[in-house]
Amino acid sequence: MAKVSMTVNGRAVSGDVAGNRLLVEFLREDLRMTGTHVGCDTSQCGACVVHVNGKAVKSCTMLAHEAEGATITTIEGIASPDGTMSRVQQAFQDHHGLQCGFCTPGMVMTATKLLEQNPTPTEAEVRHALEGNICRCTGYHNIVKAILAASGQDVSKIAAE
Amino acid sequence: MYAFDFEKPTTVAEAVAALADDEAQPLSGGQTLIPTLKQRLAMPSKLVSLTGIAEMQGVCTNDAGQLCIGGATPHAVVAAEAASKYPALSALASNIGDPAVRNRGTIGGSVANNDPAACYPSAVLASGATVVTNNREIAADDYFQGLFSTALEEGEIITEVRFPVPQAANYQKFVQPASRFALVGVFVAKFADGVRVAVTGASNDGVFRWTEAEKALSANFSPDALNGLSVSADGMIGDLHGTPEYRAHLIAVMTKRAVAAAS
């Protein structure tokens, strides 16, 4: 066991954790922040995506100790403190970009990072960016549509699927 | 995962010292190693992280004009920083795995692991790159020694990979859609003194050079130069995704596409 300290959603946190503690375990089980999900636990599904020092990473495939000193943003840190949803979150609601919602935290974190790096992506670029996020409900169409809408592009001509 | 100790040194010398312990293992981006540990397929006593070593990060050009990439540089950084100098390498890096994997996975980790379906080994071999470690320089032709097997000694760390920049190059990957690894990937690089062709994803022995195609393309760098050439299915990987014959056929197809895209 060794101490690890980091900043999560603006709050300084620390804990005494084993070398093999995963970042997602530290977030969910030690900090009790269960918005970040574990789907596959094999770094394929992307439900566990968080931002570490401004980069989207799969928190099930990073050790907690690797995040020593890091600045972390999780899905709990995406909405405004007053509860107003981010434009990506709002677009997911407006365009029915979720059904069961299990993959949604990871989808929102990946999409938020995409739009920071590429403010007006094409549909192909959105789909490329989502390659590491698996959804078993929606068939992706409305997720892609929501992200395009969040980027300010006109999605009225994209048929509802 | 079994229990292990964790260390995060800040210099190569400290990392080498930490790896001298029995059963210690280096950890780079962890995108292969952590899933392996979860399956309890490895049981290191200690993991030595290489991600906090500043001298192993980043992309630069040396006096010989080679592109030098620090061993712990993530794929996303290579994709961004090699784009103007070596576009084919940048394109390869930008299609490994997915965005989150590219933010953690590193070139040194990929080349050290030498997965038979990984992308980077084909670029290293086709470029005639040099694998630089904490104690020597290894030519790509001597480095790759078969399935998950390399010239690296126990505890030896890849600190840098140096790529000569070709006149023209392209990487074509036939994606295995579930894993996003290469079912077959072909990297073609044209230099002033000849063409090199490296194939990943196909062979039971890992990445290899298709010398017959290299000879034909060195004489005539066009897709037509490959007409009539084929690779034997002997020794090719056969699994539920494709037979040896299918992979052998794909090698010629992907090589032609790479030459067409590069020329």
C-alpha cells in the first residue's frame, strides 16, 4: 500500500492503495464516484473513459498510482455545479443518444474530448472517434447525431433511426 | 491481478536499477500488459513504470534527418508530431486501437511486446529503423525474432526508436474489426537505395519482409510491378478470423494498395 494523491473534478483527494489498484476502482470504490462505469474491464468498451491531464483514457486500464499528481475529470464533473448539463449531455438528451445509459458516461467523455480537439467533426470523424466506445442499445446513429448537434451542426436532415 | 509493488522512476538509470530485481517488469502505457495481468497471465513482483521518464518522451529530428521517437511516447503524440515529417508513420499511429488507447499506449511498449498483429513493428522493419535501448542500438532486421520475441535482454528498455524518413511510404491495414489489430497490415517504404516491404498480422513468426516484392518494387515502384507475385500460405496464421490462404492473399492485395497510395 502507498499513498496516491490527485485532483478529481477540482477536488484534492488521496488514498492509501495497493500497487494493483486500478484508477477506476479508486474512483468508484474508494471515492464512491460511481458515474464512471466498468463494462468489459478489458479496455474495449469505453464505459470507463475519464480525462487524465486533459486526455481521454480508459480508467480500467490505468493503475491508480499512475495518476499520482494528475488532474482528473469524470462524468460527475461535466455538468455545471448548478446542474446545468454540458452541451454534449444536453444533445444526448435532445437526440435520444442513450437507451439503457450504461455506456453513456464514456460516450460523453469521449465526445467532449473530440469536440475540444475538432470542434466541427464530420460524421466519419465522429464514428472514428467512437471506435473505443461500445453501445449495445442504440446502434450508434443517435449518438453520432447528438455529437454532431452538440458541435452546432444542422442535424435536421439526418433521419431518426 | 496478483499483487505487485509499483515504482515510477524519473530517469532511465533509475528504471534500469529498479528492473534489476527478480520478477520486476517494465510498464509502459499498459494497454496490453494490464489486460494480461488481469487475466493472471503474468505475475511480476514489481512493475516499474516508464511513463514518468522525461528523456523517453517526445518526437524530434536528429542531425542525420532521422525521426527520433522516445520509447514512452504515446501513439497520439506520434500521430500529431510525425504528421509533417513522416505522414505514413503518423497515419499508422492514428489508427492504432481507439483514441483512449492511443493516449496511453506507447511505441516502445508496442515494439517491445512484438505482438504478431501490432502495427508499429511493420513501420520499424520497413523503415529500417534503429531500436535504441539503455545500452545499445539494434537494427530492425536484427531486432524482431518471432512471435512476441525480440533481441531485448531481460530488464533492457527501449529508450528511443530512430526512423530514417523514406521518399514515399504508406501503411495499409486490413482491420480485424473486433480488436482493431491488423488482420494483415503492410508497410511499404521507398528509399533512394531501394524499397522495403514489411508485413504484420499474417505470419506465425510475427512481422517479416516480403523480399520478392521489395525486389520488384525497387525496379519499378508501381502496383503493376506486383502482378503475378504471391506469398505462400505456409506459416501464415489461421484462426476464426481468416485462414492462412486468406491472409496470404491479403498480403498481395494490401501491398498493391500501399504502393498505389504511396506513388
